[in-house]
Amino acid sequence: MAYDNVAGPLAARKSESSTGIWSLSNIPPWSASSGATKLTGSTETTADLGMRISLWSGDITKLALDAIANAANAHLAGGGGVDGAIHRGAGPELNKACLALNGCPTGQAKITPGFRLPSKYIIHCVGPVGEKPKALQSTYQCALELCTKHSLKSIAFPCISTGVYGYPPHAAAEVAISTVLSYLSTHKEIERVVFCVFLPEDYELYKERIPKYLARYSVAGQCTDAT
């Protein structure tokens, strides 16, 4: 499968890729991306939410947003996967800043500057080990609340708690999407949330589930339990 249309036309992506950095202007919202599934009977609220989320396949450390989320461990000490990539990209200043935070409990998040990364801030999200929906929901919620507190209008999330942390990817995607949409429906100050995936199978999980959760929102902005 080609992923060039996940985040805009190939020509635009090639132009931006010459710098290695991807700005929000080259990451179209879900509703405008050619890979999006079109909803029938969509409402004012679903249209709004669809314009405030994006699905992106690529390296989160190359995104120039207000913030990127880090799938961190409780010690905020850096590790493997996306956590290690973010620490390497941000430089040694990030490790010093994280040490000063004295760790972070599971289900919560803490913020640092982005240092050498193109994004202004890093929000360190400590998700659960294993399938614990309430803890994972809390992790996303805390990160979004930090965006509101610090007047950040855009953030990218990697897949939190999957991989070595053992959360089933399909279930983690559903928690991520539902929590983000619920928050955005009542917090207009956040303009864009990017679901940044790396594996093709994760892209497919989000692509299949985003329309399902968008469809739950009525014109009044309320979420129903319909499936």
C-alpha cells in the first residue's frame, strides 16, 4: 500500500521532505485526505472533528507542531522505540529536563521543551503495561489537558502502550481515537491532533476505526453509544 496520500499529495510531500521536517500545512485533516472514508449523513460536529484530526504515517520526530507526545516510561529516562528516538532527536538537554521532573505515574503526562526537535514541546505520556483502558484513557486525557493549559494548538500522538508494553494495538487505537474525539468535542482551542503511526498495520487500524468513532457524534456535539 502507498502512504503518500495519508498526508497530502506526493508532490507536496517530496518538496517538504527535502528539509526532512513536516509542518502542519502538509498534513491534511482527516476529512480532506484522499485516504479517508467518507461518512454518509455526517453532521456539523462530525465535519468539525474530521477537520481537526489527521492520520499520518512517518517519523514523529520530524513533525513541526506545537507538541509531540512521547510514549515514555515512568522514569522518563528514555528507552527504545519512539521514546529513544525522541530522546536522541532532542539531545542531552531533554534527559536533564526529564531528571528534574522526578518521573511520572502511569496514566499521567508531563511536559518539557522540544529542545533540538522541530516541535516546540514534548508531552511525555506514561501509558499502562498491558490492556488497562482507564489508565490509557487517562494518559491521553492528561496530555490533551496539558495542551489546553499551555495554549498549544497542535499535537501528534504515537501509538502509546503498544509494542513491548503489551496493549493490543486495535484496542489501544480505539481508546486513543475515542478519547481524542471526546476531548476535542468540548475543547475548541485545540486545532489539530495527529495520530502518527509508523507500522502499516497500525495505519490500517486507525483508518478503519476513525470513521466509526466520528459517526457517533451528533450535531449537538454529543457522543452516542451507537456502533
